[in-house]
Amino acid sequence: MSKFTPILSAALIALTSTFAQATDLVVGGKGFTEQLVVASMTEQYLAEKGYKVDKRDGMGSTVLRKAQENGQIDLYWEYTGTSLITFNKIKDRMSAEEAYAKVKQLDGEKGLIWLTPSKANNTYALAMRATDAAEKNIVSISDFANYVKGEGKDTVFASNVEFAARPDGLKPLQKEYKFKFARKNIKKMNSGLTYQALKNGDVDISLVFATDGRIKAFNFAVLQDDKGFFPNYALAPVVRKDTLESNPALAEQLNTLSALLNDDVMATLNAAVDVEGKSVESVAKQFLIDNKLI
């Protein structure tokens, strides 16, 4: 009997390990406030549902995507526009519904399943201090382009590094609207610093994310994208197919969370962190409590 015990123990350990692997979830996230909030929200919500969750946030878009494709990340919240343009190299203009259907199809072929998208559309935008925009009579990006080509040739622009290099970023934006910043007037910095730089008057215009709570708090005016350059960036949970197969209740659970998110909700949550100085974890937890998810 005793000589079979190690074999039995080894089998039980293997079985336990297999079960743990089937129920453990690795939740990823990018490195800016909105992504940190939804990653923490997802971690806390799924932990309450009984999953053992390992959160790995603060990652860059490309690194995070590759980690999911390689099986290192089970799920994270992605934007339709990012998948469409950056990962799938689709540059065609399309509606929000068409963009979602396209990424769902293309990523599905790679074993990545897009669940129900939220109503939060965190697209890129350009913003100015509201007083400056009003003074210069700038409402749209076309207005701004005309200004840069005239008296505003020395306008200073704050951008994060990624936008400056993206296929839906700075260069094609300038081409679409037929204007160009002087190279010396493009200030590349961390995404979070662009808002403060604009608020402080260090720059004249800044790249912003549409659902960022600092836009309202800092009295910024978002310029109308009158040529429809920026694609829809609907926020949605994306999960590996094998993860869903191992955890069949996960899709409905994440869809429940997704249904609660929209532009106003995300702007409020983001502002709680970036303007009010609350911790990401506490903001995420309070949202879950308010919506009776934990």
C-alpha cells in the first residue's frame, strides 16, 4: 500500500493543478487610468464570483495583445478602433457597428472572442482650453487647421508617444485636415501629463481621450472631428476562446459588467482618480458596490 502512495499523491497533485489552471484567470490592462480602473473592477468582480484572479496591468497595447495571443493573458478590455487599425491593419472608414463586427470576426479567427461592447467610446480627440478656443473662434478641427496655417503656425501640441506613431495618429490626422505642426512644436510626453501641460498653459492644444474626467474638470473644449477622422473606440471585454470554454459562465458575467459602462460613467470614474485623487482600487470597488456586483 505504501509504495503506491507517492503515485497517488502525485496524481492528486496533478489533478489539483489542472483544476487550478482551469479556474485561475489572468486579467490584463494597459497603463492609463481608464484601463487601470476597468482591470481592477474586473479583478474584484470576478474574485467575488469565486475565481482566483491574477491582475497584470500597466502594459502597452502591443505587448498586452501579444501576451493574450500567447496565452499569458486570459482577458482584458480592448477598444474596437485599436484592434481594427493597429492589430488588424484595417484602414477603411466604417460605422461603430461595422467596426465591432469586423474585429469580432478577425480576432475570432485568432481565438480571441469579443464579448458585448459597452457604451463607452474612448476615442482620441483634440482639446484646447475653453477660453482660448472661444477667443480664437475654434470649434472644429477644421477651424484649428485653418488657424495653424495662418496666425497659429507656432501652436504647441502635446501628444503621447504612441499617438505620434499610430496609423490613425498624428501624421494621417494632419494629412486629412491639411495642416502640419512644426516639429519643434510637438511635445511628446506621458498621456497623463498632457492634460496638466494644457491646463498649465505649457502647450496650446493636446491629445485627449474622450472619456477622461479631466476634460470637464479642467474646462477644456473638445474640438469637433468634423471629417470623422477618428474611428470608434468602443470598450469591450476580449477573452481567449479556450478560457471561455473552461469557464462557461464568464461571458455572461463580463457582459453584465460591460452593460453598466458608458461615456459618462467612465468619465466620472476616471475623474475620481485623476482629479479627486482617489485610488484606482477604491474607485473600482465603490462602483461594484453601488451596482450590487459585490
